[in-house]
Amino acid sequence: MLAEREREIYGSSGRWNKEEQEMPHSGGGGSHSGGSHSSSSHSSGGSHYSGRSGGGSGSSRRTSFSPFPGSTRYLYYKDRTPHFVYANYDIRKKNVLSTVLGIVIFSAFMIPALFSLIYGLRGAIDVPKRLTYFEDKGKRPDYLIEDDLGVLEDEKALKKTMKEFYETTGVVPAVITVENSAWQDDYVKMEQYAYDQYVNRFHSAEVYLLIVYSSENKDNGFDDWHYELMLGDDTVHIFTSKRTRDFNEALNKRLLDRGEYSVDEAISETLNEFRPKVMKTSVNTSSIILWVFVFFIFSIVGLPFLIVGLKPEKIPPEYKNAQPCNLTMVYQEACNFCGGVYIIGMHTSCPYCGAAITPHQYVRDEQGNVVQLIK
Ligand SMILES: [Zn+2]
């Protein structure tokens, strides 16, 4: 069991792995040399989108006055005369593909951006809820105080504070004091020792705040003290990374002021100070700004695709009644009624005024094309 855990803790590289899920994590620590350190941070996570070049603007639409591969000849009338244009698309219809493509590309940007924003905002707002681990199990927590150093002056008062802290937060404080040799002999860092103490004592109960204090009185009377916080993972909404940092700093400050506080007083005072604070809703403003900014960037990149796609496309009015025209021989004639010129063989009535067209006799090929006008 322990071997199994150790493998997880140290990882394949043999290094201390702080990012394990569902494992206690360090809340930092400090020492007489001044300054507390915070080691773990809850990363708010995120997604990466690798930029992909879009599928282009589809097959490009092209018109020309001379034929090109893939083109169809269209006949249209303008200024009372027939005109021909070659196009590789139906010149009478709007380009639906570019609209669809614009919407698709825009959505491809905005849907993940929107989900990221929601995910990010949810992560940026922490509403702490009292942990009910022990109530759920129908048990009461033990308040662990183990003073190997004999530095705790009033264990009763400390236990009372720990109990009050638990009742408000559901987080169970635990305090152990050890000789420096307890961890310095076998561990590279005190953090690892504290981690092992947590796992060995509380197993998978991720609701503890373990404070390990260590010291050793050297001959010259120099107090070489250290401490380390170890937090169960279920405490993350109560001990957010900022609050853990603040708690750590407050504790470190009191421990440095040994004239004012004993070790247990420093711990008690800090627990009392943070008991109401840790249950307040916290808003990570910088995280919100970051996610909104990311969303904004995605919008800026995605929006042009939508604008281009939805851009109202004007079909020239003369194209609206255009017809594909495959005639190999083209004969034209003026309407008797309005004088407009049209192509023979393409109409049963005048394309300008709708008047009946004088019947003609022509020779057609197998495809029905007029190849020769007889009369
Ligand atoms: Zn006419």
C-alpha cells in the first residue's frame, strides 16, 4: 500500500510530485530563517486550441468573358442586348457556401471559447461549503495533537481552537511536533515527511489540515525550527491557493515572534483568525480578467469569418434571369414589339416585354441546340 503510494508520490522521475489528484497537498511552510514558502498552487486549468488554417474559402467563384475549365456559359440581357458570361457557379444564386463556412468557422472559435469562459468563471469563484466528511460517515473527528518536542504549553486550549475550526469549516486541524532528525535523516525535504505523516495517519480522508512543527535545540541554544502545512484535497474551496498563502504567512509571522506567541498560541491564533475568513466566497479577479480576455481574443479572431460569411451579397440584377446557354451557333433577332435584341432558340416569348416571338424554323442537333436557322 505504502509502496504503491510512494510510487505515485515520487513519480517516475523520482521527484516529488505535487500535482497528484486526491492526495493531500502541501500548504507551504516556513522556518526561523524567515519567510514562509508556498508550494502548491491549484492551477485553474484550461484548454489549448491549436491553430488550424481554415479550409479555405471553398472553391472560389469565378466569372470570365471567355470559357475556362469547369465553366458554364450563361446568357443574360442588359441594355436590350444579349450578353454571355462564363462562370463556374450558378450566377443566379447567392453563395450559400461562404455563409455556411463563415458560421462554421465562427462557431469553431466561439463554442470552445464560450465553454472555456464558463469553465474559467466557475473556477474563479469559490463558494466554500462546510465539509461534511465525518457527518456523512456518522463519525466524529479525533483532534490529533502529538507533541514529541514538548513545546506545546496549553494543549487543552489548542484542542478547543481546533474543534471550533472544525465546527465552522469541516476541516480538521492536526498538530504534531517532531525533532528535526525525524525528517532530516530520511527525507530530502520536510514537505515529503509531512506528506507521509498525513497519508499514514489520515489515509484517504482529505479533510485535514496537518501542521508539522519541527525543531532541535542545539548546544548554542539556537532554535532551528521549521514547519510544514499539509492539506487534504477536499479543502481546496476553503483553502484556496491565496488563502493557503495568507494562512501560511500569518502563521509564519507569529512563529517568528516567539516573545509574543508560544508555538501552540501561534497556531491557535492563526486558526482563530482564519476560521471566519476561509468560509467567505472568494472571487479571483485576475483569473476572471484572464478568461474574459481569452474570450475577447477568440471573438476578435472569429468574428471576421462571420462578418464575411454573412455579408449581404449582391447579385447583379441582369444575372437574375440568366440562363445557361449551350448554343454553338448564335442567331439574334429584334423583338417586333419592343425592339429588344434576343437570342433565337432560347425563348418562346420576348425576354424584355413578353410579346410572342415570330416562330422560326431551325436545325437542332441531338442536344436540342440550334445549329442552323432556316427561316
Ligand atoms: Zn419585346
